[in-house]
Amino acid sequence: MELGVKPPALLSRHQAFWKYVLGPQFIVFLLLVAIASTRQWLGTRDTQNYIDNFNGFNGFSGQFEPGFELLLWVVRLFDGNAIYFLFFCAIIGVGLKFIAINKYSTLVHLAIITYFAKYYFLHEMVQVRAGIAAGIFLVGIRYINEKKIVKFMITVAMAALFHYSALIYLLAYFVCDERIDNRLFVGWLVVAVLIVFSFNLDEYLINRVAEWLPQVALYQELLNYGEYARINFLNPDLLLREACIVLFVLIQKRMAPKIPMYDTWLKMMILSVFTFYLLRRLPVLAFRLSELMDVSMIFMFPGLVMVFKNRFTGFVVFVLVTSMTLFINFSTLQTFF
């Protein structure tokens, strides 16, 4: 599948390029980049943090991931200001999502709407490093289906250069196998969660990981001070995700031929939910890793329009679900704005 708008056969590459640049999708891309980079109409508390980090950057110190510090260094090298830095972050974050959407989705415009509702504000205005990491992963996710483990490892390594949490994506290569039945997969994970909870293995594993990952140790320290200590298993976002997983598992035989990499996206959604449960003792990490995994929703939610024989009914359901998602995200992100 070609990137961008697929031109008619009679168009030259030059004509196709200008058709895409002047097309509505590119205009939407520019608009999203402009809003994310200038924070027009919607500033976040993290905005000032990024500006302070940029203005206070004195070279590679290890305070942030290498890729993020390299981006800081490049913009400073060309005497750019903080707005230029936010602009480059927005181009990379939004651009990678648009490339992945055009690469893997058969319902491009609906996937862009889903991305806007679910991840645009979170990734491009708040969790900028995680947003870039997720975008890199999405572009290279095809290596899972192509069984190209070296290229997939390189993709994850590049994502981890912007956020170390992206290492969780390594898990996807080994479990996103279409030969594993999704009903059986869910059953295994339920048993695993019950075993972990029964023997308090989650606390033991988190403590071991904290010994060699400083960020996890920092999360533990914040938890001890009562910060990021709340977790709600009945939160609307999680319940909506679980409902969609049940639906997509039940209709997988009918939907799989219609959505490229359906099984991979579905297994990632399933993993996002169980990651949230398994890391319940460290809420901030549970939210972060779960969010990184459920980027697959960008490609699954558009499939709702094909669930019903009447496409209009499917479109109405899609609009309702994405509207709920947008509302839930704004309610959740109030602490960041």
C-alpha cells in the first residue's frame, strides 16, 4: 500500500506529489502540527517543562533519552528557540502517525479521526517523547508479520531512544502470532494474572526491574510519597477498551480479511488491558505501558463501520465511540492542562 493519496495511474510522480500536498489530509496534518507546536487554544502544564528543558540544555547529560537529547541538541545547534523545538517534535510525532495510518489502514480518514480523539492531545501535547516512540514503533510494526526480528529489534531500539518504556514493544513480537487463537490468548492471560495476584509476584518483579531501570525506581519513590498512587479498574477508558476487545474477538473471522494486520492489532489491545492489571502496584507505569500498547486502537476503531450491514449504522457507532473516547481523554487529561 502506497503512502499518502494513491494517484490515478496516468498521474506522474510529480503530479501525485502535488495532489497529496494540496489534498485535505496534508492540510489536516499541517493544522495538527501548528496547534501542537504553538499550543494554540490549549496549553498544557508540560509546555513550560519542555521550554525550560530546551532553554536549560547544556549538552548530553543523560537526563533524558539519547534521541530526545539529540533533538534538543540539533535545534540548539541551528540557534532555534523553544517554539522551533516544539515544532520539530510535532512534525515528527504527527508525521509518524500519519505515515503509519496511510501504510496500514484501509480507512485512512477514520483512522486519523481515531488518532485525534484518542492520542493527539496526549502524545503531541503531553507525553511528547512517548508519542514519538509510539510513532516509530507503528511505522515498523509490519516486521512482526514479516517475521523480520532484526529489523523489528532495530525499530524498538530506535523507539526506546525517545522513551525507554518503548522496550515493552519487544513483547509484541513474541505474542502477536496469528497462530495463537485470541480466545485462548485471553484465557492464558487471565490465568497468568490470577497466579501473579495470588502469589504477589507483581511486587517481586517490579522490585527486580527497578534494580536495573532507574525510571522504575523513580516511579516507586514517587509512589511512596503518595504521588500517582491511584488506580481505578473501573475507569471508563479501560471499560470501553474491554468492551471493544470482546466485540473484536467475537467477530474476528468476519473482520480479519477487511483490516490489515487485524490479529496483531487485536493482540496488542488485549496486551494493553492485561499490562494495566499486572502493573497495578505501580499505577504510573501501568498507565504508560498500557497506553503504548493500545495505539493499535487507531487501526481497530475504524473497523466499527464494517461491523453492521448498514454502513450508516456502523458510522454512527464509530462516531459515538470516538466521541466517548475524546470526552474520556479530556476528562482524564485535566490534570495536565
